[in-house]
Amino acid sequence: MTALRITQSFIPKQTRQRRRLAALLGVFALFGCGTSTPPADDPNPAATTSPGTNDPSWLTSRGQLPAPDTDRVEYDPRERLLTFHSLPAGDRWMVQLPDEERARFVGPLHQLPEGVDTSRTLVYFTRPGAKLSAPVTVAQIEAGRAPHSSQDRNP
């Protein structure tokens, strides 16, 4: 029995050490070293995300996605032009005119027809899986961009 204790291993010592080091590096590669991802360069992350924005399409506990942020959607009343910010993943902007039964997909810029009632024109976004956001009107978007009366100066 003592002969087995002094018998050299078939695998050299350096090879065993290399295997252990490779296994340790493999564990670190799989699980990382515990550091979190660096923060994005966005100075105000609360302004760009809202509850439900990153919901997967299979999540059914929320009836609707939150309404679009009216501060990030712009409306030029002279040109009747809506300018939308980009949406994540496959989300798409939709506009529903007052006389239309269904909304239509629109791009990042959308010009409204002349004489349309902005208080009844709805803007929202949709997510694949038939999930819709709560709608806002173009009038609400326009009101959100109006300057505050507290900033008026007396002559």
C-alpha cells in the first residue's frame, strides 16, 4: 500500500495547475467578477423610462402601457407636424384622427391634415403582442410645450 502513496501521478504537476487555473478563469467568465454594468450617459434616467415601458409582451397584469411622455413628443401647430422620439425594441407610434375608426402606424415625423381637431386626435404607441399605451391628445402635447406664464416679462 505504501507503494501507491509514493507513486507519481500520471498527469504532471504543471498540467494540473494549468487545468485548475483554466477552470477558475472559466468560472469567472461565466459568472463575472461581481461588478455591475456602468451607468449610461443619460443624465436623467427617470425622464426616459416610465413604469411598464420595458414590459415583455406576454405580461398581462398591466392592462395598458403608460401614456407617452408629452414632454418628449413635439408638435408644431403652424406646420401641423408631430415629431416623435425613438421607441425601444419593436414599439411603433400610432395616430388616430377623430373621424377614423382605427389608428395608423406613423414614422418619426407625421404631418396632420389641415383643419383636424387636435383635442380629439389621439397619439399612442403599440408593442408587439397587441399591447397599447394609454392615449394622449395632440392638444395635451401642445399644452405641455406652451411656455409658462410665470416666465413672461413685463415691459
